[in-house]
Amino acid sequence: MGEYHVFCGELYARFAGSDKESQLGCGASRLDLNGCTSIRDEGMQALAKMQKLHTLNINQCKHISDAGAAALAASASLRDVSVLNTSITSTGLWGLQEALGLQPAPFSPSRLRLTK
């Protein structure tokens, strides 16, 4: 389906109602939430369930912490995650990296990518 852009309020409304994939754009392979301050750790649990989501940008999402990173670590599909200026610590970043088999991108340690 390609990239899926939503306004933070729209995405928040989708999370507030249910965590069903059909309400989250389940066919999306890329999701850019850059600067979305409405999304929190609980939202990462729903995103981790999206079976086709390969690329996620949560840069500037300041309310996402290590708990959100741990939720994303359960994803079976994520291959590229950007986490610049979130509340994820180096411990959370390492856990996400290890769980998903990702490596820091060259020149951008806050972006994890599958290198296989």
C-alpha cells in the first residue's frame, strides 16, 4: 500500500477506539509519525501488531520511552525504525535492536535498520 501519513489527532483517535489493525491502516508498510506528541507507549503496542509495517519513524515523539521500545520489539515485521529525540534511552534502543536483529544506520545511530 505504500506510505501511510496521518495527522496525530487522527491516529490518536484510532488508537483510543481500538487496537484492531483495520483501524490502523493495516496494509501500511511505512508509517511516519515524526513529531506526533499525542502518541504514547501504549500506541506502540498497537503498531507492533501491524503485520505489514516495515518502516516506522517516531522521531520527535517525546512521550515514547523504553516501554514503547519494548512493545515494538514484539513486532514480526519492522525492519527500519527511527527514534531520534524520543524518551527511549540507550538501554531501550539496545533492546529494540537486539530483539529485531537491527543495526544502527551509518551516520545515524538513532535509526535502526535490518542489514541482511
